[in-house]
Amino acid sequence: MTLPTRFNFAEHLFALNRGRAERTAYIDDRGTLSYGQLEDRARRLAAALKAAGIRREERVLLLMLDSHDWPVSFLGCLYAGIVPVAVNTLLTPDDYAYMLDHSRAQAALVSGALLPVLQEAMARGGHEVQTLIVSQPTGALPLPEGAKEFEAALAAAAPLAAPVTTASDDPGFWLYSSGSTGKPKGTVHTQGNLWWTAELFGKPVLGLTEADICFSAAKLYFAYGLGNALTFPLSVGATVVLMAERPTPDATFRRWVEHQPTVFFGAPTGFAGMLASPRLPAREAVALRMCSSAGEALPGEIAQRFKSHYGCDIIDGIGSTEMLHVFISNRPGDVRYGTTGKPVDGYEIELRGEDGRPVGDGEVGDLYIRGPSSALMYWTNREKSRDTFQGGWTKSGDKYTRDADGYYTYAGRSDDMLKVSGIYVSPFEVESTLMQHPAVLEAAVIGKEDAEGLTKTKAFVVLKDGGAATEEELKAFVKERLAPYKYPRFLEFVSELPKTATGKIQRFRLREKEKQA
């Protein structure tokens, strides 16, 4: 499997789907967009950016809610050889000010609802973009001087006649890391990396076809969501459902019932919340044939309950912003709940000990990946780039074990692992066990020093609505199921857990809370 040296991913997708011009590519909150319309609008956007003076390889901030205009913008930039910088829509003005300055974005494509926060960011950071294009209903908001409405910008431009000649290894787009500690890192991906994830995971593992309707709770600005709602379905001519609002259980259920997606992409926190909802749709009300989970490890208990209700598997896997998408995964017909599955063909995996050498089966090791979708670097951050991108290998920051059958099981983040009595304890293992209790909705485990300065486990527990359990009951519950040294010596009931925008539990915030107590 090889990729030509000259390669433009947007043109690649358009060429694949020119025989499907009338087929629906996207369904959003406003209506539908055909494959023919997608290409026409993206090529118009490419021409509009070039006419505005945006040059090849210059960056464009892409701050948009999930709608038709997001894939039009992303693919239009790629078509023109311009680099979209896709950013989280839930950040603060200070975050955007940093990203504008760090990326030196020459233009911004923004949803009208997010324009005020972007304007505040530009005022705080002092970085002015030369072109501002706003996606909103015509005349919905007064625009800043010089800004253009998205529809007007497209209408004024004829479709760019041909794609800019780019190389498969040219910088194609940026994604920012979640920035759970320190400043977010600008992760630079190539034009070709998108193709690799579709060929290695989207087609062979997920088995997507043009008959599928895909719906991702993870938004397009995340690496996970970008594959789910753009790269994979458009590579086979499938249809995609987009949702601008937050993926609450009720919002998700409405799309399941109204649009009948066949493949749903979610995360463990979302699956847990949906299963706990009294409005969970009946099996016969939906058309799901398969679900995918990533972002954090999926507890086996959640996967089993979901399959019991809907009769369809959740294919759990692990990916990263640095590798762009999933590189270890369960597969249809080969699902071992509680594990992350086996390496995706095309990727090599190593688990290394503290001495840097590979560890044996059953031992906890740091996860390293080698594969063709790895990012080039972190922009202007040589130290972090060297630490993460080591020759052909990418250091994930996760710890895993591998069993004798070749299945990998998550053991926590490298900075979340606990050593209790000199033995590694996985916070995830304790959390998963707590979540098997019928009264527990969510749990997060961190290390806490006892009176003697020794590290012990502490659990923060969120109970289900109407659920009841005592501290001693939950401690005993874990003791009965895990080695005695693993049970939480401390336990605190909380109403909610701190999380990133992707739903990942932020254990570092819980650690900070303990230090301040």
C-alpha cells in the first residue's frame, strides 16, 4: 500500500465521489448537502481564500460548530494548499488568543455564535487576521468591518479550477492537543495522514460502505471526530449526520431515531450517560449495526450492558492526536470486552519498561507506536517534539499490558499510574470495578498520601440518580473483586467529575484539589 508523492486529500475525496454527485454527504441541523454540492462549495471557498491573499501553507483558524460549513472549510483549505487549524469550540478567549498568535493564522473561519469570543481573543492577544469569514444565516449578526458572511464569500467566487499541487508529506492541517497540562501543542499533520487512517482503520476495521449513515458524538475538531465524520465516511461515499449542539443523551437519541444512523462513534462517558437515561430508545427504534468508542478505555460492564440492550458491539480502541486516529482496536467478530483489542494492521506497537526495553506479557509498560499517520512535530516546540516523536516511534504517554493472546489492556496514563506498596496500581482498573456497582455512575481514582506519607488510592464517586451506597460498602465491593492492596483507602462522593471537552476525566484537577485540602 503506497501513496503517490503528489497528493491532495481534498481532490482525492472529490474524485472518489464524482459518480455520487446527487448522493447525500451530510445532514446537519439546517438540511442536507450532496457530494456534488460539497465539492462545489469547497472549491469556491478555496478560491475565496486565495482571492483574499491567503497563500499556500499559511494557516487559517477553523473555529466552527459542526455543520455543513465545517467540512466545506476544511476541504477547501486543503484543496488550496492552505493549512486549516481546527480548534475546540469550548475554549476561552485567552486560549484562542494563544492559538492565533502561535499559529500566526492569516484568516479565520468562524461560526456566528463563536464570533464574540474570537473578537475578544483578537483584542486580548493583539493578533489580527487579514480575512474573517463568518458562517451564519445572512444578516443574523452585524459583522466587524471587513468581515464577510460565508454564503456571500462563496457566491462571489467561481470554483477553483484545479487543486494546488501538494505532496503527501506536505503540512496539511493542525490539531491542538487538549492542553490538560501547560499550553496546548500545535500538532502538525500531513495531507497523506488522512488517507492512511482511512485505509488502515476506516475501511478494514470499521468496514464502512456507502450504505452507512455515520454519526459521531465527538466533534470534527477532534482527531477522533475528524476521522469519524469526514475522513472515513467520505472515503467510501457514506452519509454523515452532524450536530452543532453538545452530545447530551437526549440530543443523541433524537438523531438516532430521526436519521437512523447505522454506525455511532462515542466515548465511554457518553455511553454511560445514555445507558443511565430513562429515555434510552428501544432497540427497534434505532438502526445501529455497530458503535465505536475511543478517548479513554471503555469499561467492559458498559459495553456488555449496551450490547444487551441494542444487540450491537461497541468496538473499543485507542488513538491519539499525534497518530491522528485509532492504532489498537477490537474488531467486529473479535471483541474482548475490557481490553482495547489488538494492533491495527499497518501499525507496530511496543510496551517499554522504565529502562526503555520491551516488557513481557502481563507486565505494565509505556506504549510506543510506529505507523504512517504520525504527525510531523509540535509547532515551535522542539523539546516536546523530541520527547514524543522518537525516530519512527511515537510515545503515547499511556501505560498498557499485553496478554498471551496479544490483546492490550489499558493501565492508565503514565502520569496517573500509582505505586502502592511498590506495586503499580491502575486507576482505571479500580474505577472500572467501582462502576460495576449498580449505584455508581462514574468514578475517578488518584493517589493520596496517608498519615505516614505513603501513597494510597482515593476514589471520587458519582452516584446514579436515585442510587445509594455507603463508603464502606463500596470499599468492600472493590476488595472482593481486586487484590486487597488496590481497594480505595479513601472515598469521597461528588456530584460530578472534572473533564476535558472530549469527556476525559481530568485526574490532575482532583490531585490539585487534594493538595489544597
